Amino acid sequence: MTLTDPATSALPNPAHAGRFAAPAVPLRQPRRSPVDTRTTVPVLDVTIPVYNEETDLEECLRRLHGHLVDSFPHSFRITVADNASTDNTLKIAERLARELPELAVMHFDEKGRGNALRQVWLASSSPVLAYMDVDLSTDLAALAPLLAPLISGHSDLAIGTRLARTARVVRGPKREFVSRGYNILLHTLLGARFSDAQCGFKAIRADVAHRILPHTTDKSWFFDTELLVVAERCGLRVHEVPVDWTDDPNSSVDVVRTALADLRGMARLTRDLVSGHIPVPELRAALARGPLPASSRTSELTPRSSLFGQLVRFGAIGAVSTVAYLLIFLFCRGFLDPQLANFLALMITAIANTAANRRFTFGIQGGNAVRHHFEGLIVFGIGLALTSGALALVHGSTTPDRWLEVATVVGANLAATVARFLLFRLWVFRRPESEAVAK
């Protein structure tokens, strides 16, 4: 990374790129303080990530600069983040930086929008950070309502959404389908609540960004989703602004390739959350807003209570558990009798299944893990009774071959799975009202 113009001297140059060390964790605050707009550094830093945008860059920067001069009441900076452009993009940006004092340029030898945004935001001294795409597809009239809740301390992140009822959007059916389908997957598989992950029009408070950015890793388009999912898991407030958005027909973004990369990103993010690679409990303790007087409201306490979403996540975990169960059963059946092989396979997968459903299907982290696993073992006992009874029944009526045994335990497991979901939802992972009020 290089700072290509003296106008960027206010930006500290981080000595480490990629993985950043998180600062010490402070005590959680019940609300954010308003941004001090009298600061000597620019209140707002808007990043424009670019790669080979020599055609649109100058018009974008002049239009954005003029809008901020005319309508933004505080100091600002526009930072062009050049991602290894091979055309004249960098030269154009540097020329404009010599003309416009509020414009800064940072050049990166490595491609990747996520990488550029992460490094620019971590290096910035401004209290409010934002970014938008160079095509300015989003009407800039939405910028003020995007920034206002961050400056006031009301919200931690703000995003433009093209999927709100009051948004006005002009784009082709392919992009519409991909966007809506992707967001449905985020809601069902990751329990996300934000409506539009991919709109290139977002802002975040720097005090929050500097905490969670070190725990993001994506260097490309999935960066937005990763940031938002981690923010929600940490108990941060995401403000959504319906936007007027017009698709750029000349956009160089490969929609299908980006969508596939996003799916891979979802799988990787899920793995990082499961493994604890992202320290969500610690971040939540430091960043989540304190409880409100109405803290017993179900929508705030159980953001993952949607039955459809729970069924999808439970089904995905169940499919993996079933495959693992069969592999363990077949392995153990080679040297154990069917009942003992069934017991070991069911016990191993039940413990892992309870932990996965606790964290992902029902969104529970922290306390009561021992109680949940104890109750999960009771549920395991019910499943064991069903599968053991089915095996005893088939062995009592015939001499089954190995594949009839497998079919029997699979059928019994399906029945046990239905019972397990109902017991998890209605008993094991249900928050009592008294516990909700206490929290």
C-alpha cells in the first residue's frame, strides 16, 4: 500500500496489512456517544474503491465532492482506493487530488475491494467511515440519512437497501433474482436480519469498525456480508436507508462469478463462527448496546426465532449429522453388535448436533451450555430408544443383512429428527420469560 499524494498525510500508514491486531476490550456501553463534529480531523471519510475506472472516475469524484461541499455540514475527505489498476485510473486520481484539497489517494498492489476498504478504514482517523461504488448508482440524496444515525450515536452501521418497499430501483431481472436469492440464503442459513448485503452504499462508526475489521478476512466482494454478519452477531445496530438505485449497464462486475464467490464466503464464514475463529462472545461483551427497559421483547431477544429459518438451518445440520452417523455406524458395525454400534454413532453425533444447533439454528451463545447439553442428552435418549427399538424389532422378525439394518436406523433416525427439532425448539433452547426479563 502506498500513499500517492501529500494530501493523504493525515492518514496513518498501518505497518501491517491483512490480519490486524484488535485493541483492548473496553467495558460495554449502553449507547454510543455522538460524534464530536468539532474535531480537527475530517468527520467523514468516504472511500471509493476502484479498479480500471478511468472512464467514470473523474465524473464520480467531482459529483460526489460537489454534493458534499453543498450539503454536508461537517468536514470530510474522499479517499480513492486504487486496487492495482492497470489503466490511467491512478493518474487521474492523483491529478484531481492536487486540485481538490479534500481528496486523498491510496494505491494497493493487490486487487480486492474488501482488502482496500479494510486497510483504508483501519488507517483513517475520521470518526465516520463510508464507501460507495464509483458508478454512483445510488442517488446521493440518501447520503444524509445514511450518516445521521451514526453521527448522533443512534446506530453503529448504516446501509443502503434496494429491497425495501419504498426503495426505487431500476435494474435487470438477472441482477434482481441473484440479489434477492442471495439475501434469502443469508436470512435462512446465517440468520441475518439486514435486507440488502450487496448495495455499494454503506457507512460505519470508526470506533466500531476498528474493533471488528481485524476479524474479517475476505478481500473481495463478500467483505460487505462478512462485516454485516459479524456486526449483527456482536449486537450492533444496523440502520437501513431505502435508496433510489439505477443499475449501471456498463458495470464490469461478473454477477454469477461474484454470487458463487459469495456462497463460498458464506461457507467459510460459517466455519469461522463455528470454530470460534471470530471471537463473537468477547466482541459482543465489548460492543453490544446495553439492555433497554423493554428488553423482554421477543424480536430483540430471539432474532433467530423464525420457524422457516430454524427449519432450514436444522435441516442442513441434520443432513451433515446423518452422514456422520452412517459413517460411524458402518465403521463400528465391523467389530461391534448393531445396538452398541448404534449407541456410539448416535452419542457422538448427538453431542456435535446439539452444539451446532445451539449456536446456529437457535442463535444461542454463552451461558447455560451445560444445561443445554444435559437436556440434549435426554433428547438423545429418545432418539436412542427409537433407533434401538427399530433394530430390535427387525432383528426379532428376521435376520437382516447389513443394508436392511442401515435402512432401519435411517428411518428411525428420521422420526427421531422430527422429535429432536420439536424438543429443541419448544424445550431445550426456548428462553423462559423470567430469563428474558432478567437479561
